[in-house]
Amino acid sequence: MVMTDHGELPPVTAAGDVTPTGDVAAALAEVEEQMMELGAHVRAALRDAATRVDPALQPFGFKILRTLRRCGPTHASALAESLDVDRSVISRQARLLEELGLLELAADPADGRARFLAATPLAIEKLSAVPGSDRTFISARLAGWPEADLTQFARFLSRLNAPDDGAAPVA
């Protein structure tokens, strides 16, 4: 069991998994705590960057604009797939971004019914004016790390992000 300020947390395991105990459980709890803190830092950096573009801009709208700046005009369905959200989320955000003058819709010349979403020149200008908008929070924090540490960290993250297909972990 992991102790918190609010009592013990029961172990969360998949069927057949061994529940870690002792030092392993404590290390896992510390990893989870650090991952939550990292997530909070990333969310705060996104909120701050979005506010610098426009006080009414939501963090997810900022992510959309950064993606459009990087990839160019994109169909809503491709954007939804890229950002791993439902297309309705893209539609709602697109309306808000249009109202802010940060997004425009353009007809797809190959299919007149389809529309491309594109960042406006104003959006590009405002994104460029945000200090560090091309560098993510993660990049800024890791820029001074030695290459060997970055390579090892990337391997660990790859293991963490790999689909759980029942295969043994890679050492």
C-alpha cells in the first residue's frame, strides 16, 4: 500500500500482475509523483503560452495552432487523428479560433465539400511573438542534459509509452 496524506491507496494491477511491495512500491510511487508534477508543469506552460497569444485562447487551441503552423493547412479529421481527439473537439475549437481571428477555413481543391483548417497570418505573428513558443517546456528543461542521459531517458519513455502487449520489458 502507498501512504498519502489521505490514507492508503490500494495497488492498481491488471489481472495476473504481481503487486509490487517494499522498495519497488516506494520507487513506483515516486515515479508517479514526479510524472504528475511534470504533467502539471507542461499544462502550466501551455496555459501561459496560450494566454500570451490571446487571453481567451484555450491551451488546446494553442496546440492546434502550433500543429497548423508546423504542418500547414490540414483537414479537421487529420488534425483530430494527429492530436488524438474526437473530431467534434476540433470543430468546437476551430469555431473559437475563427472568432479570435486565428484560424481560417479554406476549400479543399480536390474535394469542394471538405475544408482545410489554416492558421491565419495573425496567428503566425502572435505565435512567433511568444517567447520560446517553438521550444516546448520539455525541450527547454532538457537542453542542458548530456546526450547519453537524453538517450537513456528517451529509451525509458519509449518503454513507458509502448503498448502493453504482454511482451517482456526490454532492458
